[in-house]
Amino acid sequence: MAATILDGNKIASEIRAEVASEAKAMTAAGMRPGLAVVLVGHNPASEVYVRGKVKSSAEVGIYSEQHTPPETASTEELLELIAELNARDEIDGILVQLPLPAQVDAKKVLMAVDPAKDVDGFHPMNVGLLSTQRPGLVPCTPAGIIEILKRSKIPIAGQDAVVVGRSDIVGKPTAMLLLNGNATVTVCHSKTRDLPGVCRRADILVAAIGRAGMITREFVKPGATVIDVGMNQVTDRAEFDRLFTGNAKREETFRTRGSTLVGDVHPQVAEVAGAITPVPGGVGPLTIAMLMANTVRAAKLRRGGRIVELSRV
């Protein structure tokens, strides 16, 4: 039996509606949540992401502004901009779009963001709050993964969860959230022995490694829930054939565009899994929805108002 498809667009839409309701109530009380996005230079992919974030802010009633220093900006100039945004009370969230130009000390810039306004959840203080289960700001993609599981009524407590990937942005915080939800968690990486065998133990398998279709059927226990965080552009014909042979719809896309998107999970896994997130339309939409939720959360935590949880960790 084919896996249940976990519709990220539908879940993201629910979250955005909840955030819009909260933002409206806060605006009526005279404290509209505010988000500042810093985009340095002209990276086309980053510009697309930032446009999406600004558009989503407007849709849910969050004030947003975009700061676009030139490609030549120095670390010192960016630190000055961050200091100005930290000092502005109407700005609740600050997002620095990565990657930054080579001459910029990215870690220094990210560390300069006030942890109370760190809506990406990357600051070591927020990492510490997450690991000790205190209220803070959680990275958007991991928070979205938990929302998918909860809102799809997939139990976390008591389950064996395996996270493939140990990045600070996705792998580690996802593992921490699952652990906080009382799952038994294993984190895998390039040095893990018998990766397929470890993955086959998972009731919940999270793939966040950045390698197209690496997780194949032999990695997956029948009936497991598979969360695919990957977003890989396939342009090679042989690679396309390995992943999508016989898929007429994908074939048409590949023929007309010369590329197609695929996650870290091979499409055939849908024949084994109990539930699976698609790519596109799975985890991706949740990332921006949770950025909106984090901005409202930051506003509430900063301004000392009553925190209304959106049924999130």
C-alpha cells in the first residue's frame, strides 16, 4: 500500500492562519510584530527566498522591512546595521540571509544578533534554551518538522527516531526536539557504520543530508514515517533515470526544463513507508510558516505579553 502523503502546504496554511490571527490581535493592542531581513549583494536564490519571506509577512500582518547592503559590505558595516536593528523596539525579529559574501565573517555577524530577536534560532543562547527545554526561539525547519508530525497525529513519545545529518541548522536541533518529545533518538552522519541498518530501526526517519535520493527502500522499515528535508536540483540524465524512470509527469518536467527537484529520499520509498513528505510541497512550506510563527513568538517573549502557544514545542 502506498504511503500517506503528508501535505506541507496544507499544514503551513493552517499555521499561517493562526499566526495571522495572533498578529492581528497584537496589532490591535498597539504592538504589531516586526521582522527585518538583511540581504547582502545579489544572490539570485537568496533574493527568491527573501521575496517569499517578505510576501508571507505581509499576508499574515507582520510588519517587514528589507535591508540590502552591497556585495562589497564589510563585517564592520554589517555589525553596525545589526546593532541598529537590535536597538529598535518595533523590530522583533532579525534574519540575516545566508550565504554572506566571502569577505564577511558570517559567524561574527550571526552572533551579533540579539538572541531575543534571533528568529532563525541559530544563536548559541537559543541552542542552549532548546537543549534545556526552556522557552526560546527554535530553528524554523526543525520546528516545522515537529508541526508536521503533531498535526498529522504521528506519535513521537516512545518512538525510535533516526536523523540522518548533523548540521547545526537542521540535524542537531531536529534531534533535540524529538528527544524533548520523548523519542529515542539516533543521529547518523558520514562516519556511521551500516547506515541502512541503523535507519531501518526508525519509526520516524528524518533525512537531512543534501544528497539526491540517497535514502532508498532498504533504509526504511515498512510502515515508518519518513520526513524528507532535502531539496536537490537534478540536471543529469543518468541521475534522473535512477530516480524517476517510468514517471511520465516528472519526465515531462525534466524534458521541458532540463531539471527537476528531488529530496534526499528516493521516490520508491513511498512504496515502503507508512507516511512520507513530498518534495516539493513537504517540509519546505513549513520553514517560512515557522519563521512567521517565530516572529510573533519573539514579539511576545520580548514584550512580556501572554504567550499563546501554537501547539508547538
